Amino acid sequence: MSAPIHIQPGETFTLNVGPQHPATHGVLRVKLEMDGEYIVHAETVLGYIHRMHELMGENRTYPQVLPNLSRLDYLGALGYTHGHVLAVERASGIEVPERAEYIRAITVEMNRIASHLFWFGAFVMDLGGFTPLMYAIQDREYILDILERVTGSRLTYCYYRFGGLYNDIDDEFIPATKAFIPRMRESLKKYDALVTGNIILQKRLKDIGPLSKELCRKYGATGPVARGSGIDFDVRKNEPYSVYPEFDFDIPVYHECDSFARYKVRMDEMEQSLRIIEQGLEKLPDGPIMPAKKPKLIKPPAGDYYQAVETARGSFGIRIVSDGGKNAYRFKLRSPTYSNMHLFDEACEGMLIMDALALMGSLDLVIPEIDR
Amino acid sequence: MSLTVLNAIIAVVIAIGFAALNAAYLVWAERRGAGRIQRRPGPNVNGPLGLLQPLADGAKLMTKQLMIPGGADKALFMVAPVLAMAPAIMSFVTIPFSDVIVAKSMDVGVLMIFAFASLGSMSILFAGWSSRNKYGVMASVRAVSQAISYEVPMLITVITIVMMTGSMNLHDLAVSQAGGFWHWNIIPSLASPLMPVSFLIFFICSLAETNRAPFDLGEAESELVAGFHTEYGSMGFGLFFMGEYANIVIGASLITILFLGGWGCPFGLFPSVFWFLLKIYLLIATFIWIRWTFPRTTIYGLLNLSWKILIPISLFNLLLTAGLLKVF
């Protein structure tokens, strides 16, 4: 809800939301100039947890920098390592066995569901409902258990290798995942009944926090944020990579541009990810998980390489400029949340602080990924 | 004379004891209830079923240092938590728990409770203002506008009931509904066919008056950190916390007396204090249930609900009841 603002000079005050604030979910600071409860001007301040991942990428070898990628976004880490291995494989021309590609797609989609589940809980908690978080992390726990058995870690995975995987899936992976799919579908129905249909939630999200198509384009927003504003763009469909062309799935797009549209996009994406996992398990071929022939030392030929992947938060791009050495000459990460967050400054002007923070929640910010 | 003084002292001690005990154990009940709803055990380590948890919490709060932020208005800062707790305890004095268990039966009992209830928003305003915290000020302004807009429909609803009963004495109000649930005010009668609606309005208003979710805008943690008590620690925070739960008990007691027949049995048998306690704890369980189910409303949604929906309906109900009372 926005209202015309007529302020006299000296009538506003500055409110620092963050770096320690329950709504920012991390060390993000938003400097708000407020007129009562209305926001006159907002400025996001970054850099509190900058760790120079890009520089690290330039003074380490390609395998050495692999674990760094999962430290970007701790909720959907597999998508980011997927981007890195794909970029390096493309650069050095490594063939990946089909089985490895399928397992990658299945695990990435499971990680996407886990990430969206956590977002769902945290977002509803932002709106004041604490209980859905508990339900969501219980379902997420199930995914983490499955992934932990295969990858060895629960949050910052380093499972993919150049050319394949660290190890094959175990005997329990397929039955556990098959049991998980119907369970998750039940849960999604439950969430719809408990949260989506709730009149208070709908009043808080519908027509609140409009992000126009133009605004999204201007700031380069991708992922569910852009798809909630009617931009039909998903890297998995538009620039297919890995084995995604083999799967039959839809890209949910909503044209309402409000917070509720972004909410619906993510809820629908979970269902689509379940479909991908289902098909992936069906089609999963036998065979090796690492290529028979693989260079001992990863040394991509000199050149400029770019690979984009669709992570839980949007299009994550990784650009590698190689001079033929064992380190990258330039290592550039294009993280989706960085772009998604920057439209907040412009979008929240004239909004009430409650609605602005609901809008911020709907952007699904993960701060370590902005401050890489 | 001395007997009256002794009576008064005993009444006050019992009132404070009841309020404090309820406040402490409702926190426990709330946490256990939340645990039930969220598929987790809740506090279960201290004592059987975690029943000693309130004692541990109390000891922790009392032994913490009382911090006063720099630049705060010290006097108001210290007065505010006391002001949150004291009116709640005072209100217990006039609440009849049964035909005989009442500290002081007053002819203006209803008025007195509402007078004290409005003091509660003073304490929130003091707390937010004196702690010199922007979040605190914003929260306290919210809480006061909320309290003002919800006292109006609440009082209009009470006027409707007082009109039907012809008394402002809480004891008389309860006695007038004696003998089975079909005599209760919540059941529509010829004179007031809209009574269930009134009950709903009163119930929503009590949620808002006690700053409970989904109307807990004064302490909306996701935007205002901890709202008006951001700067409070130690027993200052403890008193706010206890005051909130004491207010919940009063809200539930008022609903019970005004709409649910006070201490009367639903089937007209053996009216006793047992029924009264059963009813208020059922209502409180509903409060807890609502809190852990719904997200929070917005401040404008909240004010719109009161001024555009609740007040017109309650006014219409008042006029309707007045007219029908004249007819029948």
C-alpha cells in the first residue's frame, strides 16, 4: 500500500534495518529514510561479509576453488557447484557420462526444493507466522538426510567433480527419494491449506510490493522474482544445459507482479522439481560416473568461457577467462541475488515498512551470495 | 473495620498470586501448546512435563542485570513495566469466579475493568517513548492506535449486553445467565438476534486488546525487532511478559462472564468455580491456537477491520437491540 508523500524538510528520520535485524536474514544493512511508517528513500549497504571469492578463484587452481562455490549460497549450494563444473568442463572439453549428468540434475532439483522450503518457512515467519517454518524444515530435513548419505555433507556440498561425481549414489538413495516424492506432494497440499489460502496472508501479499517487468529488466532480476513479474525466462529452458532438455517440466510464470505472484512461483516450482526428480529416477541410466579419459591437470585452453545455470534464486553465471594456466586469469561470478536485491531500493519507495519487509522476504535474499 | 482491611489484604494477595501463577504457567502452556502445533516437544527438561520451567525462567530473569539505555527517560522507563502489570492485577479484584469467590463485587465492575485495561496502553506508550529507540517509538505508536480503535467496538458490544441485563455489576451479569447454556448471552434471543456476532467481535477485540497474534503489531519481531520492549531486559521484560498473560486471563474471564454464563454449568447443574476456570482455560487455549496458526496482519488492515467492519456492525447491533428491547 503506498500513499503520496508530502514531506517538509527535516521531518524524516533515518532507520537502520540491519546489519543485525531479524528481517534481513543475514548481515545486510538497509538504510531507510522514514516518514512515520512510510519509506521515503532506501539504500542497501553491502560488504559486511565480503570474502573475495572471485579473487580466490584467480589464485587457486580450478579444483581448489570448487568448495568455495558452495559457500556462496548455503541454501542451494549444489546449483552453484554445478555451474562451476559445467563452466570448467565446457572450457576444457571434458565429456561427462550420462549417469553423472542425471544424478546431478536429480540432486540439484532436490537442493532447489530444500532451498525453496526454507524460503517458504522464513518468508511466512517474516509475516508473523512461525509454525510453517517448523513444518518446512522438517520436510527439508528429509532431503538433507538423503543428500548427506550421498554427498557427505548437509549444507555446503562439494559433490560434483570435473567430468562427473565424487561417488555414485548408494542403494538407499533411489527408494528414499521415491518415498520422498509423494510425501512432499502431501506436504505441499498441507502448506496450501495452512498458508496459501489464509486470508491474512493473501491480504498481506496481494497487490503488495509491485515489481514491474521494466524494473526487473532494468536491474537484471532473474529467477522467481522475474517470473513473478511475467518474464518467462528460465535458464533450464532458454539456454538448456546438462540433461534438462530430456525432462518434461513447466516454468511457472505469473503476471501479477506482486509478492503473492513470487510466492506462487516458488510453490509451483517445487512441484515442477518433483516432476524432474521423478523422471530423472525413471530414466537414470547405468554406467560410470566419471569419464574414462580425463586430463590429470585441469588446464583449459586460453579463451573466454561463460556458463549460466538456473539456481534456486535465479540465473547464476560464471565467467572464466583462461590464459592456458592452471589458475583462471579472471574469475567472475554473476550471482542472482545481487541483482534481485538491488531493485529493492527503488521498489520500496513510498511503501509502509511492513510491506517493504514483506517484499524483501519475497526476494529470497541469501546475503553471503550477494557479498561474495 | 479491621476485618474489612484483613479481607482486602487477603483479596489482594490472592489476586496477585493468581495473576502471577497464571502468567508463569500460561507461558509454559503456550510453549507446550506451540510445541504440539509445531510437532516438537516444547520445554520438557525441568521437572515432569517441564513444569518447573517457569521457575527457572523467573530465576533467570530476576538475576539478570537491569540495563537502562543511555539517554533514556529513567523514571518513565522504570514505571512502564510496573504499569503493565499493576492494572492487570487490579482488574482481578472485581472479577467473580463464582457466586461467592469475588474480592470486591462492585456495581461499576465492567467500567472499572475497562478503565484499567486502557491504562495498559499507557504502559506501552511509556515504554516505547522512554527507551529512546526508533523501533520502540514506532511500535508504541502502533500499539496505542490499535488499542484506541479496538476499545470502541468492544465497549459498544458491552453496552449492548449491559442494556439487556440492566446492570454493570459483573456478578449480576453472570447471574442473569444462570441455568443452562440456552440462557447464555452468546445464544441469540428475541431481543438480540445478533449475539453470536457480538461474541465474535468481542473475541477479536480481546485478541487485539491483549496484543496477541495475529494483532501483535506492537511487538512485530520481523520488522520492529522486539517492539516496545526492545530495550528491556531482566525483570522489566518479565513484567511486560507477565502483564500480557495476566491481560489474557482477564480477557478470557470477561468473555466468560459476558457471553458464556460465568460460573454456570452448561446444563444448569452445580454451578461452581470449576466451570468458570474450565471456560477461561478453553478460551486461552483458543488464543494460543490462533497465535500459532495465523500470520500477522498489517497495521492498516487492522485499523480498517476495526473502523470499517467491527464498529459499524456493533453499532447496528446496539441500535437493533435497543429497538427490540423496546418492542418485547
